[in-house]
Amino acid sequence: MQRTKPLSDEEAFIKGVKTGAVSQQEYAAAAKEELSAKKDTKALKAAKKAPVVHHEPDYHKYFSVQAGVMPLNLKLDNSGRAGYSDGDEYKVGSTSVTVSSKFLWRIKNSNFWLGPELGIGSIGNKSFEEKDPTVLANPSSYPDPEVRTSGQVWRGGLTAHYYINPKQRFAFYVTGSALYEMLHLNYRGELQSEKISSNGFAGAAGIGVETWIDDLMLGLEVREVYAQRSGDLKNSSSVNTLCQLQLSWKF
């Protein structure tokens, strides 16, 4: 009986037969798996490094939060209070710190967005000399008489964005708002304390710029806010500049 001649590794490789403990096929399979693993690793790293592509027409909703400052030129007419005379007017406003948010919808696949806005601002502490005759007549009880003021500004209404170049790296837009504003000034004298209010409609117009950072947008917005004051604050400036940073999402 003739014995079968052992196959060489080359013959075994061609015929798909294993020889010995390790065959050419196993070497080839291992090499293929190693090469595939390296390719998968490189592809994964490349995918992580690749920038996120934002297709502007895919987005139809917008949400943002803002934080900023607005110098308030508020003037308080104190002539109607005890001890004060005509022309006694005091600057009670200071730089207001503001926070706000917007939720907008794209209108019919255009560059125009519209939606509600809500915000609040602080009115910093101010003080001036108390002239109430009762206080001045008792210097021992009131050695350093002062009137102190502070307050808040609430705004709410509709806001619009119109993007000039929405597909660019830095997207500029013009913005306008129709708002209702409620301003409350806390008046704290030595003998008299009260809340002074000036409520009414306000408008705003300005320009902003945004850029994508991964899935978020970082932006800067500057607005002129128009609000006519009333009552004891009627002589205040009706125009103030608001500068704010914003973080926003489109989805």
C-alpha cells in the first residue's frame, strides 16, 4: 500500500488543507484580521476628528440663552417728596446685568425666524442724601441719612432674526423685538419706602453673529432698546444699549 505524500505548505495553502500545528491559511487569516483591525481603528479616529457638518435647511427650531449688560440712565424726579424742591433729580440707574432666552421657529424654510423672548435685568444699588425734614431734625437718630434704591426690569414679547449669510462659518443676522417692559424701583428712605413702577411697551433692534462649536452655537448680540419711562422716572433716557453673549441650539 502506497503512503500518501505529505503536502507542502504551499500546496496546502492552494488546496485549503492544514499542515502541522499552523498552516499558511491561518497565517493569512490572522494577517487579514490584523490589517482589518488597523483599518477600523484608523477610520474611527478619522471619524472623531472630522468636523460636524451642519446642513442649515435641516433646522427649523432655535433656542438660546443670553447673559449681558445694559447701562441704564434712570433719573428719579424727587421734587414731590418731603424736603425736596423742584429740580431735585437723581441718577438712580446703573449698569444692569441681564439674562434672557428665546425660542424661535423658521418661517417657511426662509432665513426669517420668529418666536417669544423673556428676560430679566437688575437695577444696581444707588444712594443719595435724605432731605426729609423729620429726619434732618433728629441728627442723633439719623447720623448719616440716605435714600437707597435698587430694582428689576422684566421684558417679554416677540423677537425676530433674519440671517444674512446662514451657511457661512460666522453667520450674521439682524434682530428686532416688540416687548412689554415692567420696571420696578425700590425706594428705601429713612422714614419712607415704596415701589416706583414704570410699565409700558418697548422695542429693540440690533445685529448679532453666531458660529458653530460642535453641536452648539456661540454668539454676540448688540441691541438698542427703546422704552419710554413714566411717572417719577419720566425724565430718564428712553434708549439704552444692550450687549450680550449667547449660547444657542438649532434643531
